[in-house]
Amino acid sequence: LSEFLRYSLAGAKAPDAPLRDELEAVRNYLDIEKIRYEDKLDVRFDIEPSAEDFRLPTLLIHPLVENALKYGMRTSALPLEIRVMARGGDGSLRLEVANTGAWVERLSDGSKTNGEGSGIGLENIRRRLEQSFPQRQHFDVFEQDGRVRAVVRIGDKRGREKL
């Protein structure tokens, strides 16, 4: 907990950090949640070493993982599976946070069908990516094969790297 809080406070001061540091903060957060949920949560990381030095805006991944946990626990059969994957090389990165469960649709008034969440977190991620990587990034969240997937691609124009 102290390591996670320390990084959260330090991250507010730094504009970016290597993926390796961001993932360490996410691991600390998920270790805390694993204590809370025990066998109801299964977390796995699949990170290529070539991606670990890629610099991202600080605390960019955390809201994706937090959403995966929050909405996954409401829509998934247990145990909830969360996977964090990263591939990188030649100045490109493909990062995916996936969880079992279903996408929570928005109603016509903009609210979520379960009454929670405003979508501000995802919009903040989009804005931060565009600020840091103008015309070189793409961010999408979708449901596929029984999983909700949040995918960040950073590379050449519009994030269409060869990964």
C-alpha cells in the first residue's frame, strides 16, 4: 500500500514514466485488491521486455485496470480474470488491459445502465494520449470473445504500428 501511494503522489509531479514503473504501480494496486477478493480475482501480466522502457504519461494504465476490476466484478463469472499485455519495439507500443465480463452500455442520457461511472476516466485517457502522442496514438475499448478490452496503440500515424 505504501509503495502504491508513494508512486501515486510522485506520479502527480512527473509528466511521464517508463512502462516498467507504471506496471509496478499497477501490480501494487492489484496485490491490494487480491487480498480483498482472494480467489475471486485472477491477474496475469504478459509484458515483452522490449516494451518496458517505453515512456507513457504517468498513471495512464491505472484507470484502465481500475475499470477492469470495478465493472468486471459486476459483469463477469468469478473468478474475474484481468490480463495486462504489452508489446513494443521501434518506438511503438501496444498495451491491452482485458477482463472477463461484459461492456456496460450507456443510456441515451449518457449514464451507464448500472447507474455508475461517467466515462470521464476514459475521456481523460484519450486526451492525455493525444497531448503526449498527437496523431500517433489510438485508444479503443470494446467487447470481444467474452472480454472487455482496452487497447492503447502508440506508433506511427494514428497509432497504427506494426505490432
